[in-house]
Amino acid sequence: MAPGLDGSGLGLPPFLGERYPLGSNSTPQNPRHPRAPMAESATILLIDDDRSLVDVLSMSLADAGFTVRTAADGRAGWETFCAAPPDLVILDLLMPELDGLQVCKLIRRHHTTPIMMLTSRDEEMDKVLGLEMGADDYVTKPFSTRELIARVRAALRRATIRAPGSDDRRQRRRGPLHLDRDRREVRLHDTRLELTATEFELLWTLAKEPGYVHSRQRLIDRVYGEDVVVAARTIDTFVKRLRKKLSEIDPSFTPIETVRAIGYRFISDDHAGNVT
């Protein structure tokens, strides 16, 4: 069932549909996150009901050069997000009022802002659900603040739009698919796909070398960076998200092939459209 303008169909509490009806003028401005801040000048929204953890993380993030805003539950977090969309969201999975999955779903309804999910349970299903709702990364409690800050910086790097004219300006065409790295834009049959920074990096990496078989670990290193530890199966969830978004535009376009026991490769008959 399609979501209604009051938020029905999304599994959201009534107060959210009343206060921020989907499709209304009260949704956050600047919805597609076009800003590309330097990592150390970025604004982080930290949403967690653990006050002691919030205090520690706020101090560590501030010491690392970030501007930090906080919220103690999901409802307050969504309202804070709507008032001034941040550059990145750190979001606890289990919270009162509105849980992290619901907040993530709301943000993804209108935004490609990077989202990092915190979970106190090392359950594979929790991680998969978070990623399928649109999170870019997850961290399992307990964790070191150094690890978290490294992952925040990596996520912001992925979200950075490079200035036109920079040395690595590139566009790539793979059949009906057009990727523009400068604009972080992907179009299929001239229809724009709304991708998160992580989704874009994964698709770019695969499309860059059509026919080449990428292991999951190689894709993790390319997308997240070699200094970030991510479960290999995380890539499977992002591939699933990419396939879904591509199929919504053209069900017959299935360029990402699974290579059993290894990883994935991009299949394309048109390799001549590469511009570097």
C-alpha cells in the first residue's frame, strides 16, 4: 500500500504524519543533501537516549572538530533534523517515542544524508534491517570513539561532491546508465536515481571495471576505505538496494551479476562511453 500524505503506510506514529505530513511544505528544506562539507567542519546530529553515551560522544566529536547537535529520542531527533538538516546522522537503533529504523525510514523518504546506526545487539538481522532501511553504516556497542570518528570521516568523504575541474572528474556511460562523479548523479534512461553516497560509490566501483569480478572485501575497501572494518555481507545489502532502485525504472536492466562464493561484477555491452 502506498504511503499516505499523513504518513500512513510507513508504520509511523500519528503525531509524525500530523506534524510533518509527507509531501507537505513542512518537510526539511534542501532535501537531497547537496552540501559537501570538509569533514572537520561538518555538523553531526546524534540521536540516542543514553545520556552518558551522548555526553562522551559529543565531547569526542567536538574535539575532532565537528559541530554536534543531540536529541534524546526518535521524535526529538526527527524534529531536530527537520529544523536544520545536518551533514551526517548518528542514530541509535532502540529508542523511545520512535525507534531508529523508523527515523531512518523518514530521513530516507526525503534525504540522502549519511546515516550511521548504533546498535547494542550484535544481531545480524538488526544490521541487515538498518541497512535495508537506508543506513550507510552501523557500529555495534561497545565501540571506541576513535573507531566511530574514523567511520564518520569515511562516510563524509563518500558524501563529498568533488569540485568541477578537479583531477578525478569523470563520467561513465554503461548502456542506458549514466554516472556523473562530480555531481554524484546517476541516470537510467534519463531518469535520475536517488542514491546515498555509499550506494553511489558501490555502483561507481562496479561500473568502472565492467566484467571484472570484485570480491566483497575489495568492494568494502573501495567503498569504505581500508581502515574501516565492515562485515562482508554488508555489501550484499547495498547490492540489493541498488538492484531495487534500478529495477523500479527498468526491470529488464540487471547489470550487477552475483559471482557465487566470490562477489559481484558489472555486466555491460557498452564500454565505449567512458569519459575520464
